[in-house]
Amino acid sequence: MVLHPRVHPSLYNRRISFLFSPSSRNLSTASLSLNSNQTVTEPLAKSELESIVLKQYSHGKFYNLLQNAVALPSVLLTACQNLSSSAELTDRVSRRFSVDEMGREIREGRFDIPSCCVGFESESLVLPNLKLKVLIEAVRMILEIVYDDRFATFSYGGRVGMGRHTAIRYLKNSVENPRWWFRVSFVREVFSDRNVDRLCVFVEEKINDCLLVEMIKKLFEFGILRIELGGCDKGRGFPQECGLNSILINVYFDGLDKEIQDLRLKMKLKNPRVGAGEEDNVFYKPVNVYAVRYLDEILLITSGSKMLTMELKKRVIDVLEERLDLRVDRVNTSIHSAVSEKISFLGMYLQAVPPSVLRPPMSEKAVRAMKKYERQKEVRRVEIRNAKERNRKTLGLKIFRHVLKKLKQSNGFKCEYEIENEVRDIFRSWGEEVMQEFMGSLDERWKWHWLLTRGDFLSLRHIREKLPQDLVDAYDEFQEQVDKHLSPTQARKELEDEERRVEEEEEQRYAERTVQDLTKLCMKVSAPEELVRKAVKLVGFTNNMGRPRPISHLLALEDSDIIKWYAGVGRKWLDFFCCCHNFKMVKIIVSYHLRFSCILTLAEKHRSTKREAIRHYTKDLKVSDHYGSEEVYFPLEREVKMMGDKNLSDPRPVDGTLSLLLIRLASDEPLHSCAASFCERSDTTMYRVHLLQNRLQINPLDEEKWVRGMGTIHSALNRKCLPLCSAHISDVYLGNMTLQDVDGSSFIDLR
């Protein structure tokens, strides 16, 4: 029996549609009225959207953004484009709902939010349907244009080009000599009505639009918009996270950001650099304050004393508790030494270390290996030179024999083609190469100089007097040319100077490294090795001995889907931790544990051995598609070895892919349209959602059994069914698509 999710009863009990205050209804919208027959053909470009928003700016505020910007059909169609990259988007949208009619409902206050909510009775979870998601995305786009340029530079998360890796890059490149730091921890709780009212006050400071503020309140009231501080579900693509969460968190903390920015400027003015550039041997160590905030994760770093850090901490906590009305976990918000203690931030460990730790000098073993490699290159170079000389000699003798044979057979050498110039050019090039090699070899020059100058009896006076003067002059001139061209003294001096320069440069580099280690501290970013290994063991990639093992829950999937799921987890881990100093550990986990766990899973599914599975799929886990061509989804070993932090992105953590399994139902269900946004394919397959915490029967709040800092999809979606087409189920397995990209009304309850 198919039971579609019902709208939460509490929403109907309220009997509240999206109604605004009477005074709001009287706002004039005559200038914004659109023709009912107007059709929108193309979404807006970013510059066009910015111009629409900036037209509503006057006297330091934005006015009536909901009516004048969000309600425009072109803006709604742009929001649809952000939710889906499908072609022919206009036709797909029009077959689901009319953006013109939706715009009129928003302008006139008739948009019914409760009818667009999908509630789950067993849990306190409410998801938006596709129409409400379009409205939320349109509001997010408008708020992004209003606020993005006004946020602090150290505010990350929910902004274009300002993700986790950008924050880590700032910590690694800009923070110098950190001494003390602390991370602000919040008591885990959901935004209360007081926090929502305070957020609306912050919004009204920049936007004069009571309709927009009322809509935000309604989203909070109906449970669509839910902000929980101190949790692990923000910015990870979970379905319970609303699209407005990130930007509204940034708006809420913007006052704190400005307070920290003022503190940093005051600290910089108090510690000016005096006499800059006068003495290079004086080390300048200013007292700086660094701050990084990713949504509700706040890290503050100082290069000054601990008393300064304690004052900074007190001031930040006062702002959070008094001005923002938030509960700070004072026990976990403690000051740590940046040098002797690690701190967890953004799912990674940070620590201040000397530069030699990040860029260590070559070890003795590496030096020996490099010298051995140089010797091998020199031997190879000598072999190539000898082979070239041998071939040159052989070819030259062949030419001479051929010419001599022709001369003996006839009176003179005759040929249809004139080859004299060609032969002359060949021998000239050979001679130049030989002379160049000879002049570049110090040993050869020394040998010939000794041969031509030994037994110098013509330098004796009584011998020179008995010889003709022309012979003596010719001999002296010959000796001058020998000394000029073959004497190795100057070349040896240049070689000694070069060796001396190399030694001095090495000593200089050693001195600079020593001074930097004594005077400078850099930021070391590490992946939490014990947490990653705990996650690997928790999911079932390895056994208690740490060796790869098969995952029995994946046996119901197709071979290609099994490989795609492993590939999605592996690539997520590699992309997320590529900026870490111990990235090699993550590479080993992906290349060994995940790869062989996938091979063992395929072997158990087909009741074969590991060797047979490797022989069939190879270690690269190649799989054939419907047309018989081989495809590779799992990262190749060579590809993994070449990975690094050269191209940083902003990937979502692996939590969503790791804790989600979509298992295909064995029974044939009625056809449904694909659950992905604006996908119209009806050749779908029904998949059941299996969540890791429900499968293992572990409470995610229990840090002893669960992985600390690892988020989870809401348990209300466990064992719900979802129709997906082949393209989108592949994206889900590979981690390119999350349940946040799914229409909330597409979840089906099959018992």
C-alpha cells in the first residue's frame, strides 16, 4: 500500500495561510503589476538580478524586496535554474506550476505556506515541496545580493568562494606566530522565539520590508526554517537544512563580526611598526588578533599574551550572551596554547609549529637517494654519448667507403644529385658537436694539454739557438694556442668557484631555516586520524584488526552502484582533506581500505574469491555500462598519488554520503516521476532510505560510540522510499547530489 506523506496536522490546526498584516496589504503595487499573459523565457543573469535589487535601495535601506524583486517571475525562474541544471527549464517549470501565478500570490499575500509543507508525524521534521523551495531560493538570492558585500572578510560559509577550504587557506597563509587561541562552543539548542525576533530586528536594520520579515517568521513557525547552534548539520547538504540557514546565520552573527573587526583595528593601531626598514636584523613581532567564523564555528587567535586572550574571550562571550542572546558552553570555550595543544576546527586539527615541520629539510636517506639518482643519470649520459660517438664513427666510415668505392670504379665521382654540400654539412655538425663536448670536458682538456706540453725540449735555450727562427716562432705560437684553448686552470677555477657558491648558498639556507624555526610559527592543518579511522571501522570498511572487509548491506545493489558508492565516499574524503599536512594517511585509507573493501564486497556478492574479483574488475574497479564500454568511477592509484592542495575547492563533508544507503526495492511499484528537482523522467526505480545510525542503532549524540563531529540525516527519513531515475541515483551514489536536492513531497511510505 502506498501512503504519501501527509502535511503535519499541527499546520492545519493553526489554519494559517501566508497572511500579512492589513497595513502590508495596502502597499501600492501598481508600478509592479505584470500582465497576466506575460511569459518568462529566460532566467536572469547575476548582473540583471543585482540591478533589480539595487533599484530598491534608498536612504541606506532596501524597500519592498519581496514584492519588487522576489515576486518577479524572472527571479523565480532564476531560482528554479539554481535548483536544477536541466535543459528546457521554462517548459519543465510551467508543467508543474506557473511562476506568474506564484508571483501574484506572493505580491498579494496569498501564498499558502502550510500547503507546501510536508510533515512527518513520527518525528519533528517538516520539509518544503518544490514550489516552496523555489520561493526559499529566490529569497536567498536576494538576501545574498544585499548582504554578501557587507559581511566581514573572515565570515565564511554560505557565500560564493568563501567555503571551508578558503578559511583553511587563510589560516595557513595569513596567520603568523599564533600563541593562544580559543574556539567558541555553544550549548546545543534550537533558535527560540527570542532569537527569531532578534534576527528579524537585524534584518530590518538593512531591509524595510514587513512582508519579507513576516515570511521569515512563518518559515520558523512552521518548522521549515530551523537553526540549531552547536550541532553538526550545517553546510553538509542534509535535507533538514533549509536553504536560508547559512545566510541568516551570517546575518545574525554580523554584529559580532563587526565587534571583532573593531578590536582587530584597535590592536593594530596600538602596535604600529616603528622604524620599518631601518634595521633588517631586528625581528618585528606585532600583537595581532585573527578571527575565522564558519557559520556558528568561531575561532579566535592572538599572537600576544594570555591576559590579552582572556580579555578578548570575555568580550566575545559578553556580546554573544547579552547582545545575541545565545548560550555559550563556557567549559568547552577554553583558551589553549597554540604551540603545545591542538584545536579542532572545521573538522580538522590546527596547531602552531615551526616552519621546518611543514617544509622539513631532506633526510640523510633522501640525500643518499638523490645522489644515487644523479650518479645513475651521469652513467646514462655517458652511455648515450658513447653510443652517439660509436654510431657517428660507423656512419662516417660507411660514407668514406662509399665515396672511395665510387672513385675507384670510375674516373671521378659522378652522381645525379650534388651531395658534396650535404656531406660537408654533416661532417661540420659532427665536428662542432665533438669540439663542444671536448671543450666542456675538463678531464679531456687536461689530458690533451699534458700530451701536447710534455717533453718541452724546445724551450731549452741551447736547443732553440740551433733551430731555425721560423720553427721556433711557430712552436711558440702553437704553445700559446694550446695554453689558450686547452689549459684547464681557468675552467678548474670556475668549477671551484661554483662549488664554493653552492656550499655558501646551502649554509645560508640552513642559517635562514634555523632563524625561522627560532622566531616564526606557522599553522599546521591535520586530518583527525583517529576520527577517520573510527568512521572507517564504524561503517564497516574494516574489521577489528583494521583490515578491509565486505559490507553486507551493499549486496543488494548493482555492481556499478556498489563501486559508485565507494567512489563517492573516497572522493569526498580526498577532496575534503586535501589541504591537510597528513593527507597521505587519507590516501592510504582510500587506496587500500576502501578499494579492497569494495573488491571484497563484490566478491561476496558473486560468491567468488578476492583474486577472481580483482581479475574481473581489476584493481581500478572497472565496470561495463549498458553499451559494453568500460567506465572507472573509483579514483585510480596514480590519480590518488598525484592529489594535493594545488586546486582547493569547497566540497561538502563526507557525512551525507557515508551515512546514507539507497537500496532498490525488489517489488515493482507504480511508476512515479523522479524526485530530483524539475526532473520529468518517469522511468524511475523505487529506493528505500537506510540511515547509518538507525542501522547500527546508535545515538549520534553518544560520542563514545558515534564519531565526534560527524553529522547525520534526520532519522524521520529512515526507511522512506524515493523514486529516482538512473542519472540521479548515480549522482546520489557518487556524492554529486544530496537529499537536500530532492522534492520533500516525493518521499513515500511503503510498508
